[in-house]
Amino acid sequence: MSINTASLPDSGFTTTAPEKSNIRWLVCGLLFLATTINYMDRSVFSLIEPLLHLDFMGWIPGIDAAHQTAYNLNYGRVLICFQIAYGVGFLFAGRIIDKLGTKTGYALAILIWGCASISHSMVASVAGFCIARVFLGLGESGNFPAAIKATTEWFPSEERALATGLFNSGSNASAFIAPVLIAAVAARWGWHAAFICTGSMGLIWAIIWLIFPYNKLRRSATQTQTDLAPVTQGGSIYPILLHHRGFWAFSIAKGITDPIWWFYLFYLPKFLNDNYGLNLSHVKYPLIVIYTAASIGSIAGGWLSGFRMKHGHTVNSGRKFALLICALCVLPIMLVPHMHSISPHNAWPAIALFCLATAAHQGWSANLFSTPTDMFPSTSVSTVVGIGGAAGALGGACFTWLVSHYFSLHPLLIFTMGGLAYVTALLIFQLLVPRLGGRQTA
């Protein structure tokens, strides 16, 4: 239900836009493109790795790759710079976007990471790459806080998880597009051009985003937003969030489950190679199948909660039912360590379990990302999502350390933790937030 916003001069919402407009799906398409570009920009460095066997990177001609100690250390340092900056950026990117508004904040984020991506083509030292990766990470940390805020402003509650699932599938689309595009550009014009190509795509997107009449066409303030407004009023935002159980529920759930997704991204090729002998030329086909399943899961998981809401169920029931189904679908991943004994020469049974788990994770993510929009006003959603993203990055770093020390010796432990993470996170979420939509104070 729409209300007159004349008494809310700082709301930023138009009073003339319809409650629902098909333009919202155009906005979702723009969010999808931005997310695809986001993941393409971060993947360029690893995709062109063979072209970085350069003197300033510490590469010594005539020595095999296994003994290029200086190069491997430098390469690792560059990657770590991005990961640290990306995690730290989440802590303040969301608040900046809430202050500036979605249109300006999102444009600023992609301008920063687009320029940072292009700047990679102009460096000639390890330090230069490290600086470029830091700014890339800081800029890219604004993508999800801004995109989730946009879904809050354009989509009703029953469609937000679906919209999130659709734009979040851009992270999987990049896995198909980036290798082909970057390989073609690098082969034709060299590795410098690869960074210019993807960075320029971000700048073009920013121009389109700034031209689009975002604030004029978006939905008017709804009764739900008005009811949620008092949640973050009465003082500084951070003390208020620290006393809000919904903030802790979201952040803890991100901290527990995000690391599992990063585990799949970093260790799937290694697992398939170690257990089934699939090299780079063979593993690409299973990865295509797995990421396709993840995209389907992202959309289907988001659709499921909306389907239940449209058929009479509450937001609380719709979100948590979808989260529960996704959490249960991840459990079979615990069987993966046994698949090599059951089917030692056929990787596809294990791949099928990975497909189910990655699809379930993306469905889980679409719904989990939507929960802040059910608990907080749009003026603070980016802040909550940003801090939750930082919790996910911290959890990912901790889990990566654990995996690096125990994966090869105790895979059953790692996959058991991966399987139980979602059920555990949902249980904690339920204890902290028994009912979505109410004021959850500590």
C-alpha cells in the first residue's frame, strides 16, 4: 500500500511512480550486468596468469613453474591485496551507499572498480599491481550492498528474492563469458588490453546507470517501509545495529555459509584433478555444468519464497521455508568423500552432488540477501548487507586456512562442515529472529 510521502521529505522516494512497474525488470537486468562485470573484472588477473611470467613479477626464464618461488610469492601477494581490500571495503561501502543513495552510490562504486581495472594495464611492478588490486577490491565491495538496496526500492517483498537470484546469477554468467572474452582479447592485443576491455565495460555501464531516471521512476514509499523506519532511528546507526538481533542473524549466517561457496570456487578444480585426474582441458565441462546448476538454483530459490508469499504465506514463512529447503539440499555434499570409493573412475556422481550443493547455496544466498530488506528500512539496508559481506569475507579467510591445513588429510571433516553449515546458520537465524518483520532487539 502506498502512502503520501509529503511528510517524509528525506525519504528520497517519488510520489508519482506506480507501486509496480515492468521497468523494475529492466533495473534487475542492469544489476545482472553490473554483477557479471564485477566478477569478470576480478577474474582477469587469474585468467591471464601465464602472460604474467614477466621479469618484474619475479619470473626467471628457464626454470620450471614449480620452482618459481619469487614469482609465486608475488602472485599470491597481489591476490591477497584484493581479498583484504574487498573484505575491508564492505565495512564502509554499504554506509556510503546509504548516505549517497543507490543511484549515486552504485555509480561511484563501479567507476572506482572500472578505473582500477583499467589501471592494471599501466603498471610495471608488483607494487603497482597490489595498489590496483586494492582499489579494485574497495570498489567491488559496493556491488552487493547497492544491488540489494535497489531491489528494496524497486521490488515488493514477494519478488525481492527472485530479483536477487536473477542478478546474482551474473556471478555464474561471468564464469562462461570471461574465459572466452579475455582469452580472445589477450591473444589479439596482449594482457594489457584484457584489463582495458573489462574495465571499459564497467565505465559504459556507469554512464547508462547515470542516464537512467532511477529516482524518478522507482516505487513510492510503502507502508512496510514506513513501519520499518523507526528501527534505525534514535541515534548513530552502528550502536543501533549492534542491539538488533536481525543484524546479528544476517551477519552470522553470512559468516558461516559464504566460506562454503568460496571453497567450491577455489578447490573444485583441485578436487576433481586429485581424485579423478581431470586436467584443465577436461575439468571445464564439469565446471560449466556446475555453474549452470548454480544459476538455476539462484533463480529457483528466489522464486520459491515469492511463490509461497503470493499464495497466502507470510514473509517469515516464505523466506524461511525457502532457506530450509536450500539448507536440506546441501546436506548430500557430505557424501562426496565417499564417491571416489563408490565410483573411482567416474566423476559425474560427485559432480551431481556439487551441482545440487552449489544450486542450493545460490538459492540460499538469494533469500538470505533478502532478509535485511524485511527487517530494516531501505535507508540502512546497504549498511547491513555491507557488514554482513565483511563477516562472510572473514569467515572465508578462516575456512580457507582450515581447508589449506586439513583438506588433503581430512576431506570428510571439510565436507561435513560444508554440509551442516546451512542448517546451523538457519537454526541460529531462527533463534535470533523467530519472526521476520518485527523489531528484533537484543
